[in-house]
Amino acid sequence: MKNVGGFDKIARIVAGVVLIVLAVMGIGAPWTWIGVVPLVTGLMGWCPLYAVLGLRTCPLAEKKAS
């Protein structure tokens, strides 16, 4: 079930891409490779940390859970 949606999803994808580009350019590497995490969670629409904490930013997930 998706738990990431809307602005959260877009912000994760943008942040992930920016961090990966910085890593490829050699700026801040190796820490900027962490950008893979927000990119993947944004593209999948599911965040394991949100699942553990019981959080959701996806309105469709909220409707299905009701």
C-alpha cells in the first residue's frame, strides 16, 4: 500500500535527483549518494520509515484504509 503522495512524493524525487547529481559531480560524495533513498521511495510511493511510524501522506491510502 502506498504511503507517500502529493508534495511529499515530488519533494523526495527532486531531492534524490539533486543529491545524486551532486554525488556524480563529486560534490559531497560519498554522503550525497544517500539521494538514492528518497528517489526510490518517491518513485515507489512507499516509505518503510513511514510504515513503521504509521504515517501517510497519500490521500488514496487514507481513503482505502477507511
